[in-house]
Amino acid sequence: MISKAERIKRTKAPEPNAEWGGRVPPGQVLTERFPILHEGEVPRYDMESWDLRIFGEVEEERSFSYGELMALPRVRIDCDIHCVTRWSKLDTSWEGVRFRDLFALLKVKPEAKHVMVHADQDYDTNIPLEDLMGDDILLATHYNGLPLTDKHGWPLRLLVPHLYFWKSAKWIRGFEFMKEDRPGFWERNGFHNYADPFKEQRFSGEDLNIPEDEWHHKDYD
Ligand SMILES: Nc1nc2c(c(=O)[nH]1)N[C@H]1C(S)=C(S)[C@@H](COP(=O)(O)O)O[C@H]1N2
Ligand SMILES: [Mo]
């Protein structure tokens, strides 16, 4: 079986549309619906035992219960999202806790420059720590005014709007702080390490002549 990266590379890019202004990255098409994409099964949780673990380059490992996280300040973020399989969705609205507000409670060592985001089921993705400190980086609990559906990452997902959406891990369970960078699941499987959609950083290789076939067999809410 050919890899997901190979399949996406073999499909054709859409024509750019001038009306979209600067908001839609090159090679993307807009969708009104909200596709559902993930590996493995949707996890089921007992929220009494659910936790979010903080480990790696920290003075002190910690784990937060859902209640502890829900007591942190909450914000709403309106943003556009961009999936490497070529859909973009404009004006999405999310609520949750800023990553940097959680970070302020942690004793992370100054040497930590990268974060491995750990999620169910056996999913991980790497992000530079600096990229998580922005205004719009959320541990999201709500989408468009309603609690996340289980398929979109309930009870907690990451939102990193400025990178391709695979970096916005659903069902997050831990942040591992790291001195050195290390690739996560898709980053080990042919996808770009950083993943800026406006620079079309889709794949780790050279070949950037792409889209879509995932497109045709997607699930939606
Ligand atoms: N835990 C987990 N998070 C994940 C994934 C996954 O397989 N497992 N897939 C990623 C990918 S590739 C995409 S495009 C988005 C899709 O989010 P959505 O299903 O809410 O649209 O989730 C990301 N987060
Ligand atoms: Mo994706």
C-alpha cells in the first residue's frame, strides 16, 4: 500500500481563486462542512481517571485533571484552518484555555525548545515551543459554541491554526518538553516537520506537485 504522503502527492492541485484573498493558502479548496480525519478509533473516556501529563524537560512532572484545566481562564478564538489533504475552512470558532496560560503554571527548563504533543490513540506531533505561545493556540473544549463532539476531539484537543491541521492533535493527553526536536506520527511518515500552509510545507521530500484523493472518502459531522 502506498503511503498517505505518496497518495496526496499524486493528485492535482486546484486552480487558485482570486476572491479568496490572502486567507486561503496555495493549493487549498474551501469546504463549508467539517471533515473528520484521524487514525484509529474514537477514544472513550472515564473523566474521573482522565488526565493531561506534563513531562520531559521540566523541574517537576505534573498531571492535570479535567476540572483543574477547566478552572483556568477561558478565551474564544476565531480562525481559519487548513488540512494538508487540501481543505481549508474559514471562520471557525473555538473556546478553551490558552496553551501559554497552562505553560505559566509549569516549571519548564529553559533548555526546552520543542514540544511533543501526545494524544490518543498513539498519536503524536511535534511543534516548536515558541509556536505554542501565541494568542490563538488553544487547548480547545468547544467548537462553534458547543462542546467538541467525540469525533472532533472531545474532551480536549489542541488548536494550532497557523500550521497544517494534523498538528492540531485531537484527544490530547500530554505535553513532553524536549531539548532536541523529534518527529511525530505524520512527520515520520512523509509529512513536513514544521508544516506552514502558506509555504505549502506539506511533505518532507522535494516533490511538491499535489492534492487530493482523501477528499473523496471523507467523513463529516
Ligand atoms: N489524536 C489524533 N489527533 C489528530 C489526528 C489523529 O489521527 N489522531 N489526525 C490529525 C489530522 S491529519 C487532521 S486533518 C485533524 C482533523 O481534525 P478534525 O477531524 O476535527 O477535522 O486532526 C488531527 N489530529
Ligand atoms: Mo490531516
